[in-house]
Amino acid sequence: MKNILVLNLGSTSSKVAVFTDYEMLYEDVIRHDMNVTNLPLIDQVPYRLESIKNSMNQHNVSLQAIDAIACRGGVLKPIQGGTYLINEKMLEDLKTFKYGFHASNLSGLIGYELSKKFKIKAYIVDPVVVDELIPEARITGIKGIERKSIFHALNQKSVAKQYAEDNNKVYDDINVIVAHLGGGISVGAHKKGRVVEVNDGLLGEGPFSPERAGSIPNDALIKWVKENNFTVEEANNQLSKSSGLLSYFGTNDCREVVRMINEGNKEAKLVLDAMAYQIAKSISACAVPLEGEVDQIIITGGLSYSKYLVNKVKKYVSWLQNVTIYKGEKEMQALNVGILDLLQGKISTKSYE
């Protein structure tokens, strides 16, 4: 039996879990005070580390009993999917925030610190920067600008593998389209184990979401930035955190918008129907890189609990292929499985170079 410590750090919280093989012994979501989260990210490390240790102590779990540490992957250079040992090169890129500032970088920093102190290996699994795009998917209409692969890689790959296992298939042998519907939305074409096409789930592409703007007409976007006198940083913040449903209704809660629809709000119905429409268009577009050979469509993420939204999407795409729903997201379980597969010899460690 193997005991795995799983760390998944976000902007305002730290998720901690301990598994024995596939059984979760406990999970804790630590909510941090603003006096911690308002600090520069690197200065948050000692506070978050102490809270993680306290959580383990409260659940009577000793770090000496841990066999490996699974960390949420941070913002790194583009890499293929898989399980990576946190080495000195990765540590440096996480610590200096070379490729972008995000709290997820703290997962690997803290995991590495614990690994050195307790002589436990620490890994990341399928970070958001997983990049398996085909060359044609990178090209835009402006020389020098290429499309990026930034998406919910951990959950997308996890549910695709789960679907394969549930149907006695192998992930590397099937073609599936996975739509992760959450605060951000990403839709990926998984072609025999590789995500060959996916929208940038953070900025600038695909369907609008509860918080994000998605694809916007170029001319209108340029005018909007100019009229509001936004800096690049301000515009990015608006597009990724204050758009979508939040822009229309002041809430990012899909349940609240559905409540408004049930009370007869026609604008709420139009906007949520439009979001479903855009999701469906992205799903259908992913059939192109799969050359029409689609084994299944998979819907996952927090919004997959919304019957209203999911049924609208299914109505548009059911002609293409059957739809399987994996409700919510199982990131902690996916991180654990990524390490167990490695320890059981099912996969090999990948090197960050």
C-alpha cells in the first residue's frame, strides 16, 4: 500500500488530501485569510506550509508515513501530459514565476520543500500548460502570434481515461471530445491519448463562461479596450475574471441564472442559451481534428451539475455522438492516480528540462 499526499493550492485556499492507494483518508480545504492571500505569492509559502502541516496533524497523519507527494502543476513552459518529478529546473521556474504568476505554483514549491526535508519524491501531474497541439492548430492570421494550449488538462485527461476504463477501452486508442465547464470553459479534442486541439481556457478563445469573455470580435474588443483606457493587465483581468455571466447579471453562479429563468427573466434565458450554443459549437468544431471519428463526447466540471445547461448542449451535439457526463471535477483523485500509476509501473516518470 502507498500513502500519497496531494496538494492543490489556489488563489484563496489550499486543498490537502491523503490517500492510501485509491482510498481517500481525508480531504481538507484550508481557507486563507486575506492578510495571507494579499501577500506576494512567494511570501505566502511559509504560512501555507504551516497550515498544511497543521491539517495533517489534526488528522493524525505523519509526513514520515507518506510515500510520495502529488502537486497541482503550476504555470510552466509548455510540456506534454504526464507525471513529472519536481527537479531543480522546475523548482526554479516555479519559484521565479518565469512563465506566469499563479497560486498553483505554490503547490510544487511546498511539495518540493517537504520532499527534501522528509526524503519523499514530489511530482506534478498534467498541469494547465500541457501542450500536445498539432502544428496546424497553432497558426493564427498574424505572423509571430501563435495559439496557446492552456486548459483544464488534469480533469480533462482524468475523465477521458475514466471513460476508457469504464468501457473496457484504452485512452491511447480512442478519440473523445471533452468539455470542461466551470468558471472557465475548455473543450479539447483527445486523439489517441493526445489533446491535439483545445481552446485557451484562460484568455481569448472559445465559449464565454460564468467569468470569462471567450472569443470577442476583434474590432469591438480593440474599441472596448481603448474606450475604457485599460492597460494590458486591466484588460486581461476584465476578460478572465469579470466577464461572462458575471458581466450580464453580477453573479457567476449558474444556479442563480437558472432561478432567474424560472422566474420568467427572458434576458437570463437568452444569455444562458447562448452559452450552451457556444459550448456546442466548440464541441462540434473538435470533430474536425478527429476527422469525424468521435468515440464519445464527455461533459465535466462544476457546471455539469446544471441539468438546464447540459440538456441544451446535448440537444445541439447529440447528432455527432453520444454524451457521457462526469459531474464535477476530481482533481485530487486525478493527482493521486497520476502518482499511483507511476509507482505501480503503469507509466514512466517524465523529465522537465
